[in-house]
Amino acid sequence: MPADETSSPGAPTHAAYDTVIVGGGHNGLVAAAYLARAGRSVLVLERLGSTGGAAVSTRPFEGIDARLSRYSYLVSLLPQKIVRELGLDFAVRKRTVSSYTPAVRDGRSTGLLVGGDGTRESFAALTGDGREHEAWQRFYAMTGRVAERVFPTLTEPLPARDDLRARVDDADAWHMLFEEPIGVAVEENFTDDLVRGVVLTDALIGTFADAHDPSLIQNRCFLYHVIGNSTGDWDVPVGGMGALTDALAGAARAAGAEIRVLHEATRIETDGTQAEVTVRSPDGEHVIGARRVLVNASPQALAALLGEEPPAPAEGAQLKVNMLLTRLPRLRDRSVDPHEAFAGTFHIAEGYGQLAAAYREAAAGHLPSAPPSEIYCHSLTDPSILGPDLASRGYQTLTLFGLHTPARLFAEDNETAREALLSATLAQLDAHLEEPLTDCLALDADGRPCIEAKTPLDLERDLRLPGGHIFHRDLSFPYATGETGRWGVETAHANVLLCGAGAVRGGGVSGVPGHNAAMAALGR
């Protein structure tokens, strides 16, 4: 983010503001833009040297001109309403392929390619007939209808549970998604183990659960992965994820908000009407007055700022790996071009049985022996993140998201566990390649392979995600309960609101908690 008179480490302009926003992640910037456009005086405090939080683009490899979306990768839950109302110069691009999942059947390398004209044929080649494809179409037609009804409610006051059920207007779909473990629906609708696994993965991204977990935490995760923008599509942010937060910071500044980096809020005191925020900066410690405080941080961080009892600990369960390749690797399944296979989500070791086995191993305290993961290649859809020289030479980025690796597995020796997990994960991928992935890795300016891995503990250290949990805490169903308040952002203090991913209807790169906190602050 460019440093100027409103986005710098310099002291805030005033001693008091209508609204102080703690944390300059994308949700805090959304809230700042809305409130400043409504005429409120707004100060955003960001402890790091730039805004964006987890939604940033960086050059992680020394001397290499490639700006990777380092922590969050794709966009689905960001409502066009927010893009439109804030006038953001930001776009997404559709992927040509939804997913590819390699497999070995009867000793033969094959796979399932979803997307494009060959989807039906790919299902038939894998399963022997067209029944699984027909089941796939019926199932996702159902989730599509639910998405059309549920997604628009995310930027409205929280509906009551019965009101949302009436809005869904499909008793079978409601029961399937909101009342019984998603594993039941997967097993009733599909018979092929690989197809079942591809469906289930949407219930496990960033969530450590079994398909039949009675808490339905996996259902909540699944719901948020299939309702985005009323379609469930996961799109590529043009220019990388940092393009979104740059646009949001620009919109907030243009509306008059002040953004101060290297300013860390350390305490909030409030009587419910007025608040004081203690801030640590390069110039020392000082206190800023505010009529209202929005906290774009985790519920644990909110409790710490207020000096209150923290909520139950959160635990992330994912491995994140960023890579730069000189070329895409060749596949053992010769029926699919690597440029097709890696354009969508490339599923690895994510058969239904494999996912269950990995969960059991991790729950027993062991790294999964066959770690499930998925990969996608940003640069195939949007090469603008690569420097001209890299793009002309055919370089590509890969981002990998590993499942079922809870933070507890790294507590004893994070570095050793990280290396072991990365090695096992790449081995699962290599089983479907004609050449080791490491042979395709680019080298940085110091001759080191261009690959970095982040465990939950690394994410907790880098981004203060509690337990490395990418959603800050377990996701909630998008309806009101006795504790949620009108917008799902309220706290026990009338003038303190939670606008981070831990709010109801938070999680993912959406801007929804930021929008909803702004609406609550404005009394809308």
C-alpha cells in the first residue's frame, strides 16, 4: 500500500474519532470505507507495516518477480454489492476448469475432470456409466437453488432460523444441509469413492471434522463453500488477492478514512457510550478517543483488548504451500493436458475413504500418512502476477492447501513436523506425475527452490490467527440465535463491534463482517 498522508506510520491527525477500527485486514477496510462514505470520522489502526492481513500479495522468493496471494487464494464470498457500492477497481476471472482429481483404476492412471464439454464423458470413463454424473447434476442443482436464496441474506440483518428455512423453501435440502451430517447426503447421492471425496472436500477446507460429525461443523463449512455469489463459483482475483485489499484501502482513503500502519491497539476501555483505545506506535504509547470501536481481529484478540475472559481456544487444521515452477509437470493420466488439470482445483489423496483415514490418523495424534490436499494454478487464469520475463518463459505458480493437519500435531516440533508433512504431501502428488514436482521448481536468487510451507502454528505467528484457524473460530450457520444480535457483529458492549472473520457469517475473503459491522454502526 502506498504511504501517504492518510496511510503512514505517522501520528493520527486527531485525538478522537467517531470510529476507530482495530486491524487493517480486508474486513476492517470494508467497514472503514462504508463509514467514511457515510460522513463518519474513521481511524484504522494496523500493527503491521501494511494493510491486508491474510488477503495480501507478496514476493516470497528472493529476487523473483512473482506476486503470490500468500495466504488466501480464491474469491467466492465477496458480494458484488460491496464491490459496486464502494466503487472498487477490482475484478475476478472464471477458471476454465472446476476441478481435476487423478486416480488409478485397475492399474491404469485416469482421473475425473469437471468443467467444460467433457465432464459427462469424464464421469463415464471413471465410473463406467452416466449415473454418477446425473447424481452430480441433481445434487449441485439443489445447492445452487439454496445458494440463490441464502447468499443475499449475508448482507442483511440476520434472519431467524425459521425465516431462513422458509426462504430456502426446500425441506429436503434444509434437512440435508442444516440438520443432518453432510456425510449422509454424500453417501445417499453418490456411490463412487472418488466422487464422494470430491464432494466432501468443500466441507473440510480449514475445518477439522469427520463427514458424520454430530456438531455439523462440516455442514457449516460446506454451506459457505457452495453459496458464494449465489453460484458457489470460486474465482481468481485479477492481480492477486492484494489487488482487492489495495482497492479497499484506496476506497477508504478516498472517502476520508485515516489508515495508520505500525500502530498496534493494546487495550480498549469503554462505558458503552464512549471508548478509549490505547495504541503503541513508533512514536510511543498514546490514547485515542472514539464513540465506537470496530475490532477486525479474532474473538480471542477482542477479549484480550477488553481484558475479558477469552472464548474457547480455536484450532486450525491446514497446510499452506506456495510454489513457483519453471513448467507444469507432466501427468501420468495422458488424457488430460496439465494446463487443464491445474487450471481448476487439483485434488490429491481426496477420495472419500482417504479423507476418513487421514482424519482418523490426525485425531489419534499422527500426521496423515497420505495427506489430502488440493492445488490450483493462479497464473494459468491470470498471468499478470508474474513479471514479463517469467511469463514469457512459461513459469507458473502453484498454491496447495492441505487438509486434516490440526495445530496440535505441530506443537512439539513445528519445523520437523512441517518438513515431514510437506514431504508426504508432495509424495502423494508425485504418485500421479511423470516427473517429480521438485524437478519443476524454480530457483530463487540464492539458488534455493521456490517453495514455502505454512502450518497452523506458522499462521498463528505470522497473522495472529488463533491456533492458526483461518476462520478465527468454527463457522456458524447464517441465522440468528439468542446470542448473535441483529447483525451478528455485536458484543457485550454497545459501542464495540466485531468486524473480523469470527463474526457470525464471517470466514473467508468476503468483506461481509466489515459490511455488517458498518451497517450496525450506522443503525441500519
